Amino acid sequence: MEQQLYGIFLYGVFLLTMGGIYAVLTLGLNIQWGFTGLFNAGVAGFFAIGAYTTAIVTSAASERHLGGYGLPVAAGLVAAMVASAVIAWGVGRICIRLRADYLAIATLGIAEIFRLVLKNEVWATNGPRGISLIPKPFEHLPEPWNQVGMLLLVFAVVAVLYVLLERARRSPWGRVMAAIRENEAAARAAGKDVERLRIEAFVLGAALMGLGGALMAHHIKFIEPNAAEPVSATFLVWVMLVIGGAANNRGAVFGAILIWTIWSTAEILSARLPPEWAVKSAYLRIFLVGLALQIILQRFPGGIFRERRFRTAPSSSTREQPP
Amino acid sequence: MNAAAHSGSVAPPAPGRGAAPLLELEGLTRRFGGLTAVDRCSFAIEAGRITGMIGPNGAGKTTIFSMVAGALRPSAGRILFDGEDIGGVPTHRLFHRGIVRTFQIPHEFGRLTVLENLMAVPAAQPGERLWPVWLSPRAVARREREVRERAEDALRFLTLWELRDELAMHLSGGQKKLLELGRAMMTSPRLVLLDEPGAGVNPTLLARLREMILELNRERGYTFVVIEHDMDFIASLCERVIVLSQGAVLTEGPMERVRRDPRVLDAYLGGDEENEGATGTGTPAGGDASRAGTAAGRAAGEGHGGALGAGATDPGESPP
Ligand SMILES: Nc1ncnc2c1ncn2[C@@H]1O[C@H](COP(=O)(O)OP(=O)(O)OP(=O)(O)O)[C@@H](O)[C@H]1O
Ligand SMILES: [Mg+2]
């Protein structure tokens, strides 16, 4: 009995840690899509850049891949953000003028190119076999404190990001990003440097995606190119944001934890299926998440948490209908 | 900043070239595929004056505004602002040099509140950068209060105060038009391009709008170019009117003269499309153009047409 409870506790810790890491990714996408209206379909790409960057700078020397710098995890996280940001800046310089749908296609393609590079540049990344033995914070602590420590670290990161991004959202910065999202021509006519501001949002969002990827790499202690598959990273993060509520930071965090719970519960369920069904379980998960998307968006069209705008009168939030 | 403006408003309009043209178009041309929307247009706008721009639908008025505001690139010709060629300068830079335009079709920020729509406009907001937002919130809040006060004043003037917390997407067509003007009121420009500011606006407010334009012109020296289909509105506001037809300047001069120019009447009434008739809503003198009165309401779209526009104007009220 006690064994079982302990198992459930550990599972809960693992679940929440993963949910928190996805929350970092979703907060990043929220800056791009929710605040600014940038359709980035290449979340997986920036995730992978972050994960591989930290893997290379923090892991011990190995003949199989680039690395052996043995830097502390904190340095790895920073390096991951910087690497993703720099690459996002380059991508943004080229693609940011594109209309939303073209930007989606371009970023999707770029992310796939990253994945192929990671798979094929074996000297640096160990190819499809990936990089293992990535250090994990608190791993010298005894069970379960090592797991709990990681959970707390992830949630500390989420909390700091949440506070910073809430401030940003409520500020004139958030307002100008929303103005660009709502009407680009009018924003230009109001003197806003739309290109520069969109690149800023794109880079900041990508930095958070890189951070999410790095946290994931340290948590799992392993990274391989398939982790950057469009379904597990890009698709899932998008569903999390849309369900939670785009342009709402609380929605982004909530959506990440909710959808991750559904996603991984589906995995447990499918493990109990007869083996000949297990192959299909991957599709079952996608089906379940798609179903959740349908049901929730029917009930809450703007996501569970709607965008909140500044109001002078505090009680007017109920007045959502046209006058 | 205001040097050019004040020299213009003081100096009498010299014959030929004005004392200080703030804006000059030289052979400005814009083609869309096979269509020449603006065809070798040349004229000057004197600093410190209110100039009208009229012409039938599709004459190219909005296209000229878009080029001057940097939203469209000219196919040929030059645009000189304050003597400098501004062809190819991006819109947001021109805003900071003092060119402000409003859109004929309202361009509101739909999912921002009405108040936020105006607060988003002013320049020099430190809060539009992230570091001040995170590191010096006090300075940001201070500027934010100023911006908010100014926006609130504008909303009161525009009778949109009650709607300040409403999302702009929920406003009516006319209210969106007012919001469009509100955005122009949030700046201290040198040249204001108003594209049919009165369309869909009720006559009482239209009269106040005219007062406001006259006051801003008189007291702060803003230069205005106003596109309008309501001839009386234009007549009461502008000494000089530029008439466009099929992309070219047909004639220019004081409203009274332009109004009786047979070529102008032809441009409105003739042409192949009957719908183009959009002359003034009743000439006070009851001249030939009054025949177009009924067509005007229709052609002005969401317009304040016929009876509303006329009568709100007293011919004696023309600017000095
Ligand atoms: N982006 C565009 N692409 C193609 N054609 C255009 C474009 N913009 C304008 N035109 C065409 O150019 C011509 C002039 O249009 P414009 O909007 O400047 O007219 P206008 O004088 O403002 O008319 P209105 O009084 O109806 O507003 C029209 O024939 C229009 O169809
Ligand atoms: Mg027009």
C-alpha cells in the first residue's frame, strides 16, 4: 500500500515537472502568438536548439559528440537561451515580414531542417542515438529529494517567467504588441517599428523555448533528434496554448499542465492495452488531445482563460457583449 | 518643429508657389497592374493651411494619401516633405517626422479597448521597451499617466468616453470613424491627412469636428489635407481645394470657383459609371451641382449625406 502511494507520489512529481517544462515552452509561444500574433510552427526547432546546446556545454567529455566543457547547469540554461535567441533573430530577419500563414510554413520547414542537421551531423550530436548522461540538478540528493528538487527548480523558473511576462503584458510593451497583432497597418501609421517589435517578440519567445528544451534535456538526462518531432513539441505546445487561452499567461501555464496530464495519462492507459494495440497507442494519444481541443473550444471559444485587457472600471469584465 | 508651420500660417498665400510648401508632389504616379490609379500628379500643400481634396470615387485620393504616408511606394514621381524627398521612407519613420494619417476604412485595434486604442499611439513611451518595464516601472508609470490623460481628453471630446472600456471591435461604424480621428489627436503632427473624417459621423459632431480642425490649425499650426465627399464640409473648412479625376489633378482653387467649374461637374456626373455622382450635398446657391444631391448620400457609403450635411453649414462660416 505504502509502496503504491509512494509510486503515485513520484509519478505526480514527474508529471508536474514535465508540465512545468511545457509551461515554459507555452509561455514562449504565448509571447509570439498570443501577444504579437506570430504563427511559429517551429517550436520544436527552438526546443531542440536549447536542448542540444545545454547538452553539449554541460555534459562530460565523450568521443561520440561535441562537448566536454563540463559547465554548470545554470550556464547551460543561459547558453541554451542565447543560442535559440540568436538563431531566432536570424530566422526573424528573413521571415518576419511574411504573412501569418507563410510564416507558419517557413518556421515549420526550418525546424525540420534543424532536426535533419541534428540527425546527420553525427560528429557533434551523435546522430540518431542522441546525447546521454546529461547532468541533472540535485541528482546527488537521495530519492525522492532529487526529483522534488528538480520540480521546485522548474516551478521557480515558471514563477519568475510568469511574473516578468505578466508585467510585460500589462505594460505599454504588451499594448504595442497587441496593436501589431490586431492591425499592422494602423500600428505602422502610429509610428511603431513593426518589424523590429515583431523580431523582438519572436526572439524572446524563442529564448524561452530554448530554455524549455534545456530544462527537458536536464530532466530526462538524454536528448535525441526525435524529441524535436513536430507532434510531440510543436503540436502539443500549440494545443496547450489554444486550450489554456492565447494572450493569457495564466492560461498558458494551466493549459500546459492540463494537456500534459491528459497526454501522459493516455500513455499509462495505452500501456495496459494488449500488445497488438500498443503500436496504435501513439495515435490514441493524439486522438485524445484532439478530442479535448474540440470539446474545450466548443465550450470556451477563446480558450479556458480569455485575454484580459486593461479596464478603468474594475467590474466591467462581465460586459463582453457588444453595446 | 513648428517653424515651418508658423511661417506658413502668417504669410499670405503667394501667387504661384506658396511661401513654404510643406508637401510637394512632383509627377506622382501609382499603377496597380494595368490600372493607373494616380497619374502624374503635381501639386503643393502650403504649410499651416487646410487643403481639401475631392473627386469622384476611385479618383485616386486615398492612394495619394497612402503614398505620402509611406504605406505605398510610388511607381514614379517624387514626394517632398519639407523639401526632402521622402519616397521609400517607411511609414513609422514618417510618423516621427510629423506625418499622420487616418484611414478611410477604420483601422481599429479590435481586441484592444477604446482607451487602449488611443494610448497605443503616442511616441516616446519608455514602457514600449522591456528593460524599463522590468527595471524602472516608476518612469514607465509616470509617462503612462500622461498618455492616459491625453487619451481620456480625446475620448471625452469624441463622445466616446462611456465606451472607453469596450473592445474597439464592438464599436459601431461611426464610432470607429471617431476613434480613427482620436488616434490623430494623440500626436503633435505637422501634416495631418484626414481621409473622409466625416463619413458616418452625425452632424452635431461633424460641426464640432470642423471647429476642432480649425482650432488645431490656428493654434498649433498643424497643416491639414482633408478628403471629403461632403462639399459643404470642405467649403467651410478649406480655402483651397484640389480636384482629382481618374488619377490626375483636374483643377484646384477656392471651393466657390471649383464648385461651378463645368469640368468638375462633368467628372462627377459624367463618366461611364452612373454611381460616380457624388458631388456636394446641395450647393447653397442651388447651382447645377444640386442635381447630384441625391446621388451623394448613396455614393458616400456610410455617409452623412444630403440633408444632414447641408444646413449644418453656414456659408459665412468659412475660415478667414
Ligand atoms: N491596392 C490596390 N490594388 C489594386 N487597385 C487599387 C488598390 N488601391 C486602389 N486601387 C484602385 O485605384 C483607384 C483609386 O483608388 P482610391 O482608393 O485612391 O480612390 P479614392 O479616390 O480614394 O476613392 P473613394 O472616394 O471611393 O474613396 C481605384 O480604381 C481602385 O480600384
Ligand atoms: Mg478613398
